[in-house]
Amino acid sequence: MRVFISLLVLVCTIVGSPVLARDADGSAKIRLLGAIADNAKSRVTVAEIEAIGTAEIDAYNPYEKKADLYTGVWMRDFAAHFGDPGVTTITMTAIDDYEITFEKAEWDALRILIATKVNGSYMRLENKGPMRIIFPDYDPKLEAYQVNLPKWMWMIKRIEFN
């Protein structure tokens, strides 16, 4: 019985979800849908997303109640590189099918980071990877905090441009 369970765990790890099977090395793939740029592929790695230029930001995570160093790309840069010029919304979908839609006005007005690393390391699924949405200007005293708190998300697997 133990051999069967060990074999089952090994098989699930090898052939399971693309996100589960990846090491935390930037090779996890994200699916892009909708109005993507002519030069964009429909599946890109986290490392390919980082190639457009990364930022490092210390930010407080209200869900984990601690500050971390996040590395990632700004949503406005991501939209400009991977989306068609006329894109007005981006819908992020997590592994559990949780979805958040961002309007162009949001990524133009707010600093929204698509985080690819935490404290210098790529994120695995078990630590809410491969990508997260971070609002680095978190301030619980601001009304915008109440609106943006549900838009923090993690385990992003799919991004659709409209």
C-alpha cells in the first residue's frame, strides 16, 4: 500500500497541473487569452514576463500581516507589452477559478504589481505562486484600501485581455 501511495504522489507531481510540476525557477507558464499583442504567445513563462523589466518593492501584505520584498512587473507595463493597444480590461484567474477584473483606469492610476518573486525567490504553488497581485501602497486608513483589498490575489494561472 505504501508503494502505491508513493507512486501515486510521484505521478501526480510529474503529470499534474503545469503550475504544480514546475520548480520555483521562473519556468511556470501562464496562459494569455483575448486581445493579446501580435508578438505575444498564448503561454508565457514567469521569466518571460519578467523580461519586460522588473521592480522591487517592500510592501505590507495585509493577508499575511507582514512585510516582504516583492519583485515583479507593473500591470501598466504588462498590459502595454502583452496586450493589444486597445485593451481596456485585464481579468486575472487563479488556480481555484477566483477572478478579478482590472480596468485600464486602475492600472493607469494605481501602482499594481504583478509579483513574480517574494524575498528574492520565485513562488511555488504552495507559497501562493507562481504570481500574485500586490498593491504596494497599502494603507488601511485610505478608502481605496477597502476597494482594493479583495483584488489582492495569488496563484494566478490565466490572464485575459479585453
